[in-house]
Amino acid sequence: MQNSTGPRVRFAPSPTGFLHVGGARTALYNLLFARREKGTYILRIEDTDVERSRDELSDQILSALDWLGLEHDEGPYRQSRRADLYRAA
């Protein structure tokens, strides 16, 4: 339910640990707000901490969000792969 005129909200977990209840709650609140306001819900993975971020934790977070039924409109965007976009802006 993406709408360019509504708010753009995001959930941006860091894959340095498992998704926890607080993170799931934040994801849910942001999704519900985006839906109510006819906005866009974006999933951004904050994986720029190269020492602690792990691919298997990213996979676990994505699986947990899917299991919870929290479907994003855009993403997942991995911050580690977007540095060139930010430099160009």
C-alpha cells in the first residue's frame, strides 16, 4: 500500500543480534502508522558495523518479520551497499 504523498517510515534493525520483542514492537507500530496514514513502510538493514554485523542475523531478522506478517513496501535496503548513493547525493 505504497503512496508517495503519505509519510515514509522505516524500521532499521542492526544485524548484530536477534530480533527482540522491542524491535518487533517498533516494526509493528511503524507498519500500522504507515498503513493508517496511507504511507510507505521501508525496511532498512543497518549493517555498517562490519565487525559485529552478520549475514545470518540479517536472515533471522527477515524471517522473523515475515513470520510476524510484517510486510514492508520497500527494501530491504542494506546500508553497507548504499554508500555510493549517499556520496553522490
